[in-house]
Amino acid sequence: MQQEARAEERREQQEERRAKQERDHEFRLMSMLTRVLSSSRGTEDQSASTSRETFPVPSTSQTLLSCLLPNSAKTVPSMLWGDQTAQYSPYLSRRGNSMRLHQGILQEGYNQYHANKHDENSNPHVSLPRSCTLMRPDMLHIEPAFLQYPDWKGHSVLQEEVAKFLSDYCRSPKPLKPENVVVMNGCGAVFSALAATLCDSEDAILIPSPFYGVITEDVGLYSTVKLHHVPLYSQPTGSDVRPFQLTVEKLENSLKEAKKEGLNIKALILLNPHNPLGDVYSSEELISFLQFAKMHKLHVIVDEIYMLSVFNETDTFCSVLSLDGLPDPQRTHVMWGVSKEFAMAGIRLGMVYSENGDLVQALDQLGYFHGVPGPTQYQMVQLLRDRDWLNSEFLPENRHRLREAHSFMIEELKKLDIPFLHRSAGFFIWADLSKYLKEKTFAEELSLWRCFLKHKVLLSCGQAFSCVSPGWFRIIFTDRLHKLQLGLSITLIHISVPVFL
Amino acid sequence: MQQEARAEERREQQEERRAKQERDHEFRLMSMLTRVLSSSRGTEDQSASTSRETFPVPSTSQTLLSCLLPNSAKTVPSMLWGDQTAQYSPYLSRRGNSMRLHQGILQEGYNQYHANKHDENSNPHVSLPRSCTLMRPDMLHIEPAFLQYPDWKGHSVLQEEVAKFLSDYCRSPKPLKPENVVVMNGCGAVFSALAATLCDSEDAILIPSPFYGVITEDVGLYSTVKLHHVPLYSQPTGSDVRPFQLTVEKLENSLKEAKKEGLNIKALILLNPHNPLGDVYSSEELISFLQFAKMHKLHVIVDEIYMLSVFNETDTFCSVLSLDGLPDPQRTHVMWGVSKEFAMAGIRLGMVYSENGDLVQALDQLGYFHGVPGPTQYQMVQLLRDRDWLNSEFLPENRHRLREAHSFMIEELKKLDIPFLHRSAGFFIWADLSKYLKEKTFAEELSLWRCFLKHKVLLSCGQAFSCVSPGWFRIIFTDRLHKLQLGLSITLIHISVPVFL
């Protein structure tokens, strides 16, 4: 034990030294960049805007930035996006070929970013070091049952722990039932399996756009189910009180339109907290959406994967599972996973809670393709069970770091007069960079995105989320402050002084 | 460390005590059963048959057993198999309903067996206690990269280790390339992804029958690809030298027949070593099958999941990867996984090796649905890397135990004059129990299977493997000897003295 403690101490010291070297190096880079930047931009330290929705009036400085940008965008050479045509493989089936050649923008960005990342040692999330839990000795435990074929819905000990966990953190009025929990290897797998079991391949699912774009592949690749978008706009209309607001009226209109197109809509997907908007629905909103769905006999898949990442105590997250009496419990299915909030996407653990026994039974059949290793299930039990650590250490510290990084980023956006949605949930800010586009087109948006990516900054562009108006970007702020500063300065220098590229 | 060692010692002692109690209990049960059995059967200790293929002449004792059996079968009440009609769920899609209601015989047997198992503490495989490797302290290691989205083909460190491992154990003439390795969560997932990428939903795959029946679901559930069987018969015909022999002629005939039926055959699946036959193909046979496939531009998926379980040194396993110059390397894809040989089906790790870059790229796209946790990938690296332990401890001891259990079982089968295939690979013996069927029909075969299952003995019947002649059963022998004895005596008593049921 002492040996282990000493080794741990050495590792910590080493990490500290490495972090310091990294900071020093970045500080030198930053100083260099700041000097270049300030010499070209003059003294632009604007006072921060204080409006909550922050759609600021254009300032003079911005003219310089936006008129310089198109040149910068033009310097970007043709990239992967344009190279994917007509490479039909004679060895693969039609769908094999389409799977192979398919690449969403989010995926392309992620791949390119990671293929040539600024710093391979970086820790891209704000969460506490994950090793503090997963490397505990009590995580190394193997029972014979863990190594045999499991119940494909998950080992009962994990189903029980998940039910307890969701009961507590979703504030369920009565304890949730373990047998309604299905565990799979990630929420992508859960979406795929839900699409396959609730829809036939000619059916479609309603989803308000913008939305986390990977869901298109999740329901489409294996299950060949299509999404029908409910477009939300940046400019509030009618009774809207905020940009990109979802209302029952918009749902009704889209459903009518889909029916006119001959589509058979079987379900509605809601993201709450919303990715990329950061919106958190009130209980009244939630109930109205669920009642809309009930009226049209639509299933509702509610993805609550960011439920623990509401970082401002004034905002309250309302889980569907907290509602007292669901309008249509047999058609309401709630998803959660550990990828986001515990910063462990590589652990591959997603789950769905549904009172519909038929659905649970059908998912069980597909579980064979989406199984989670027994020892991993055990580790997740230990993690979810450790309420002392969760409540007194992990969650408060995680929220604190989210708040801190978010504050930093919104202050920077205000200084730059970049409009954005001021929300308090998730890892991202939805910001309007359209003023940097030469023309308000999706082609220009893609050029800007490529420019950032070329310089190792990954900001996902709106079209990756099927946003209807060009120029919106999702800015992930869950990184260390000095990294955010570096990223920002790189971004700034490239949208403002292309001559230095 | 000392504390840990003491705890380990305590655990071992406790396990030993429990095992002893278990043995004593089973001994009492056995004595009881043996008394009953000997009083009803008289003295039937026959001398063992010595023929290798063992198709023995019927003995008198057998008449008693077979004439009594049908009564026993009749006493079995209707079971799950008959209860699955017309429970169409209004909540699910057509395919969701068919997925939900679908249950292969192997799955039904497994579920029923485990729902009411003779002894929950049993360790159903012969392999060394798995914990001896997976519970080593060096298995508990987390790097930040393990917790982030991985390369969906597998972490490069695992791809490298798998390539080295397969190069060595498959006796590849040159080192295999890590970039040709795709790792997924189990071989079921690999089959599903291969079917989706090589075939469109109207295509079909050739597979010699009998075969491991779950492959039907593997390629069918998500990917809606059908299997076209190449029927093999128990009676050798033409130039056959053994029962159920696969020949190029049979492949050619089935392919012609499939074309006549309008089927578009895209691939051939080979199981080597074969499940359930235990056959191991010679290099000449393998090459002839691969050349047949090349001539017809068929992909060949070779499942070598039992490659390390050839337990008789006189038999040599010949991996496709050992061949010097594959006839059609772009259409030859080899599968392996840890579920069987390391007795860890619950770890969910399967893989495919293919030189076809297009295929690897397409599989990468589906990898998102079949991801393996980073820490599990690391554990598998450690396991595969430990050649000293593998070569000097695990593999010899595993082969020894397989040999011992196999010898016991074939001696028992000989005593009972039950014909069987005498092979030296895999965990099972393919045996002909048709003499216990009232009529040689699949309905009677199913009755016999239900009778065994009702009494907590799981022998999988031939129709679960799409065998063309009724009465064949797959007997898994990889259990402790005293368990096998108990299972045998239960089986015997129920096929011989139904009055005691």
C-alpha cells in the first residue's frame, strides 16, 4: 500500500512538472501571438456586454475582422470533404460502400482534429481526472459471472444501481424499476437499437433542428431510419421568447408537412439538456411535447445525457422521469450514459429506461451486438454507487469547473461582439459567427470551419447539426483555461490577420 | 501487498471449502441416482468400443432405453417454444416485433438452462480460473486515451498485439499487419458488421450445415442477410471419407441451386475448427474451398474462434493465415475472439483480419455501434502479450483438461453405444442420439431436447444447427468431471426410467 502511495505521489509530481512545462511553452506561444495580434488589431479591449441573450450591436472592430476573413478562408486547400466521390469498391455491397464513404461533418472534424492535434497529452474535458475513481483497487474485481454471457440488458446488479441512480438524480416521484433498464455499449448503440425496434426502414422520426448530428448515423446506418427535421430559427417568431425555441405549434406543423410528404412518423427525439443549444426544457414545455406525442401516438425518445451538467444553480433541470404521471408511459423512453458527464466516452456505456416491456424484450435481442464487458459493468456499479464522492466531490467540482470555463468563454465572446445563446447546461456554447462569413451561405460556413480545423481548432459548424441558418458554430468550452486562451488566440489571428498564415 | 496476499489466501480457502461441500453434496445425489439407475438397468457395464468413428452396432440394452424414451418425452409440458404466437406488440415496428419474438433454439435452451440452473456457483468451462490473469494488478491501468473516443477499429496497441498474436499462433509466413485488424465487441458483432458491409439485404451467404446456429441471427437481425445452407449428411457419399464431410462438389451444387432460386450469393462462411462437428480442415481442403470461392468471386469469412482448442497433438490446425499466398486475399477475412479459448464470453472481444482496406474502412464506420471499452482493450493487450504464461501454463493445461474431459465423455458414449464423431477440437462432441427418438423426426428431437432441458441438462439439438437428419445433439464436455458425471446420470435416468420423473 505504501509502495503504491509513493508511486502515486511520484506520478502526481511528474504530471505536475509536465503540466508546468506545457503551461510555460504555451505562455511563450501566447505571448508571441498576442504581440502579433495587438500590433495588427490595435487596442480593442472592449467592455463586456451584459445582455443575457447577447445579440450585440456590431462594433467597428468587427468590420476589420469580417472583411479580412474571406481571404483567410480562400487560402484553405481542398480537403477530405471534396475527395469522397466515385471511389466505389468492387468488394463491398452497395450499403457497404455507402457506409465506407459516409462521413458526417462532425466525424470529419473529429478525425482531422485528432489526426493532427495541437497537444496529444492534453486532457480535453473539465471533469476531475477519471483515474481517481477507475484506478481505485476496488475497481479490479472479477466474478465468474462477469466473464460469461450476461443478461443482454445488463447484469442485474448494474440494472439495480442504474435504477437507483436515475431515481435519485432525476428526482423520480417513485423508485424506478431495475427491469426497465437496458444497458448497451454507448448511446449511439441505444439509438440504433431503438430505431430498429420502434421503426421499420420506411419510417421516420421527428427531431427539432439544430441537433447533435451523429444521431442521423445512429438511426440510419444499421437501421435505415430517416430523421424528419423540425426547423428552429435564430430569430424568435410568434409567441417565442427565445431564439431556436421549440413549441408544440412547430411540432404540429412539421408533422403535417411530413404526412404530406408521405412519411410515416413513428417517434419524436428530444434532447434535454439540448446539444448544441444548451436549452433546458421547463416541466410545462416537456409535458406539452409529451402530450403532443401522445395525441399522435408517437414514441418520445428523450436523450438526457447531459443531465448532470447543468452548472448554474439558478437553472433547474427537469427530467422526464421526475414528472408525476407521464402522458403516455408506454411510449416514453429516456436515455442516459456516462460518456459526457464522467468524461469517459471510451468506456462505452449508455442506457435506456422504458416502462414498455415489449420494447425492453426487443432490445434484449439486439443486446448481443451491443454488449458491455462484465468487469466494466461492475466498475460502473462502483462508480454510480459512490454517492459520497459524487455529491461532495465530483459533481460540485465538475459544476465549478464548467461554470468557470463557461464564464471565461462568454466574456471573450462578448469582447468580440459575437452573439451567442447564454445557457447553463452542457459543454458548449452555440454562437453566431455569421459576421465572419463573406456570404451567408453554408459553403462559406464550411470554409470557415475548415480554416479553424486547418489550424488545429475544432469548432463544429451549424450544418453538422442541420441548423437552417448559416454561420452558427458550437464552441466546446470544457478544456483547461490556458488551452481555451490558446485556441481563442489562434482562432482570432486566423480570422483577423490571414497575412500571417 | 501482504494484506492482499492474506486476503487472497482466505478467498482460496473459502473457495476450497465451498467446492468440497459441493462435491460432497453431488456425491450424495450421484449415489442416490446410481442406486436407482442400477436397480432399473441391471448390470450394464459394457466394455468400451474402440472404433475411431464409432458407429457401433446396436446392443440389447439400448432397446430398453429407446422404447422407454417416448413416454418420457410425452410427459414434457408445452414450453416456451409453443407460446410465441400472435403476441404482436402495438408499440413496436414489424421488425421490432419480429426481433422481440425471435428466439433460436440455442438461445431458448441457454435461457431456460440458466433461468433454472442446477448449480449457480458452477464454473462451466475447463479453462484455468480466469481471475488468475484478469485480477493481476497490472490489469488495472487507465490512460486518458482509454477513456476517450477510440479509433473504432481498436486502439493501435491492441491492433498491434493482435497482429503479433495471430502471426505467431496462426503460423503466418510473414508478420500480419496491425492496420488489417478490426476489433469489435464479440464475434456476433463482427458477423453482423461483415454481413452489412459485404451484402445488401437481398443477398445471401453460403454456409455448410450443420453450423453454429446463432450465425443466422448474427447476419439476419440487423443486416437482414440470409444464409443458404450447404447440407452435409451423416452418411458419407461419393468420395467422402468421413461423415458430414464438406467438399467443393457440395459447394458447387449448393451454389447452382441458390442461383436457380434467384439468390445472389456474396460470400461463404467456413468454421474451422468446426462448431458443432469438431472438424479441422487440412490445408488442401482449405485451399480447395478458397479456390472455389475465388472462381465465383465469393468472399470467404473463416471463423477460427476455436483455433487454440485443438487438444490432441496429433491433429494440426491449419489457419487460413498460415497459407503461403491466399488465392483471393482481398476476399478472405479471418475471425477470432477470446470468448471461447479464454472462457470469457462476457468480456466481448472479437476481431477480424482482412487485407481488404475498403472493408476495413467500412467496418470502421460500424465500429461505433460495437466499441470495446479502452481499459478492456488494455487488459486484452496484457493477456495476449503474456506469452510465457500462455505457452508454459495456460495452453498446455487447457489442452490437458480438454483432453481429459473429452476422453471421459467419449468413453461414456461408447459404453452407451451412442455413435459420435471422434474429433480433437472444440468444446463439444457431435453425437447421434437418434436411437432414442420414437420417430426419426425433428419434432421428436425437440421433445428429447426439452426433456433434457426440463431436468437441467442442456444438450443442443441438431435442428438448432440446421442439421438435415434428426437426432444429432451437440454435447459440451468442457466442465468439471464430477459435473459431467452428474449430467450424464441425470440424462440416463430420464431417458431410461421415466417412471421416476
